[in-house]
Amino acid sequence: MAFLLFIIAGLAEIGGGYLIWLWLREGKPGYFGLLGGISLATYGVIATFQSFPSFGRVYAAYGGIFIILSVLWGWGIDRKTPDLYDWVGAGICLIGVSVMLFAPRN
């Protein structure tokens, strides 16, 4: 369930940021910005549904997931093919997220 929440939150954040980008940088109508703002606010709410007790840990781990989703978004939506270093960097982030969330703690 935690991974699914990270994915949904990531899509809400990246999607919201992308809509605002389109509005401000590419001249799309104002409702793009409004929908982007709503999506970004929704991202903030989704993250609160995580069962992990630490805000900092959840957001730090989410940052790693966000990087991976951003690479995939760029590939799928912007049609910018990731190179080897994009994939290696995303893999390192995924390893870091796994350590942060699933390492045994007292």
C-alpha cells in the first residue's frame, strides 16, 4: 500500500507541476494552472495517508520515488528518452528509498 501511495502522490505532484509549466511557459489557458494547483494540493494530502510515523522520512523517501517518476514522465509525456545516467541515478535513488523505509530499526 505504501508504494501505491507514493506513486499516486508522485503523479499528482508531477502532473500538477506539469500543468502549471504548460500554463506559464507554453501559454496554455489559466485553467491549466488552476488544475495544476489543485493537483499539487492533492499531492500534499495523499502523502498524509502513509503509515510511516516520521514526516521527514516519508518525504525523503518520496523524493526518491519522485525522481524515478519524473524520469518516466519525461520519457512518456515529453518524449525525452532517458540515457544510461538517468537510469543509474534513478536506480541509486530507489536503493536509497528502500534503505530509508525498510531498514530494521529499534
